[in-house]
Amino acid sequence: MAIFARLRSGTLVFTGSRLSKLLLIAAISATAQAATSDQAAIEAVESKQAAAWNAHDAAAYADLFTPDGDVVNVLGWWWKGRDEIRSKLTDAFAFVFKDSRLSIADVQVRKLSSDIAVAHVRWIMTGALSPPGEPAPPNEGIQLQVLVRGEDGWRIASFQNTNSRPVRPFPKAGEQRPAEPAPRSQPVANYQSLSVEDFATDGVKLAAAGAKVSMTGAYILQGNREMLYADVQAIIRMSYASKGGMQPTIPLLTHDASDQFRRRVLACQTDPSASKVGCTVKIRGIATLCSVATASGDTREVPCVNVEDGK
């Protein structure tokens, strides 16, 4: 088709393929401008996310979501709806994340339609508590967000968070041997080194044999019971997750324990932070049976450890 222009009443008029090209260029320019505008708008949402988190404002953070938005955090806890997100974060900001700070490192956006976008958001966090109440080293990760545009702008409809680790190549066949499975228990100075999970499984047999055991776990005083969990995260899951499930626990008898261990657990009980999430301890003692009260008011015998020493 010929490319030409002609004057009509003093106006330059393009015809043929020249006009088509101009319209195409205009459309491309408009699309690019819209993409740039959407990127900026979504980056603004992520800036608001960091600001709300660092102000420990659960309501402002939850308001970044659609009313039916959901969150799956790095532990796999699934919060559904803006109200539950606000409620869970209110609890989280009260203690575990009280002094935490969130920084947004990168935001990459991919549009699925004019009003739906996927964003990968790299983040860095400092100041979150780590057992037994000490600040953790900086953590970093990637959020996968689905955002939708409504009358009031972009909001998060779905949010999945993942901790990030440096990328390493997958091992290839012949490059390394698979690790040998660790033995279930190891004699150490006549004590069997066990995990809390192992003791929860074999406790009745160990108690019947009066076995000497050594374990590392998280100590916490719950009511008038002294308990050992697998780790502090197990206590946090039990306390803060609506569906944390039952965690393996071991009742402890400490009235015959060494002065060193008694001082350790007293410090744990009186420390405002550690009294809520527990203290990491290593104990040695004798497996036995002890009576515990049930929810119905009855008592039953369960495997426990009569602690001799620990730190």
C-alpha cells in the first residue's frame, strides 16, 4: 500500500500504512505507560507493607489485603481473611516480632490481566526473636503475591512467604554418598542421647528399664508442670498457631536436680521473654513414670524424666 500524506483544509492527513504504524506506536506507548504505572502502584503497596510492619500496626498491614485475602507464612500457617490476618499479627507484634524491622529489597511484577498481577517480593528482616529471647540473625526471603485492582487500587488477594537460602547446585550421582542414618540412641557416659520425639515414642519402655537419658530441648513451666518440648519453635506453634497440633512433650521432675540446673530453670521462669517461649536446655536424668492430671480431673501415669543435672 502506498505511503502518502495530503492536505485537507489546512490539516495534514496520513493515510494507508503510515496511519496504521502511528496507531500501533501510540498503542505500544500507552501499554508501556500503563505497565510502568502499575509497577509503581504495586511497589507503593510493598512500601506500605514495610511501613505497617515496622510500625507494628496489624490493622494497617491487614488493610493491604482484600477482605477475603489470605496468608501462608514461612511456617505454613494459613490465615484466611483480613480479620484473621489482623488478629494473628496483633499477637505476633506483641512479643515475637515486637522489635522486628522489615525491608523490601526488590519487587518484580508480572501482569496476568489488566487487573490481576503476580509480584515476587524480596525482603530482609532483623530483630525477630529467636530462642531463648535473643534477636535472630537477619532473615531474608521471597513473598509470592497475587494482587487485584479494585476501585481503591491494588490490594493483595493471596500471599505466600518463603525463607530464602543461597542457591547451590543439586548434587549429582557419584559426587557424594548419602549420609548414613543416625543411630536411634548413642551411649554417652552410660546415658542414651535421645530426641524428645524418640522419648515420646519409647518412653514407657525406657521408664520400665529405668534408663539413663540425655536430651536437648526447650524447657517451660506451664501452670505447675515443668515440661520439655523438642525446641522453642514447638512451643511457639503450640501457643500461637490456631492449628499447631499436639507437640511431643516430656514432663520433668526437678526436685532432685543439681543446683546448677535449678538456677537455670529459675532464670527461665522469671525472664519475661523466656517464660513465654521457653529456654533451650540439655538435661540428664532417669526415665520413670509420673502421675499427671487429665482434663477430666483424673490422673494417669506417663513417662517422664527425673532430672539429675543439666544446663
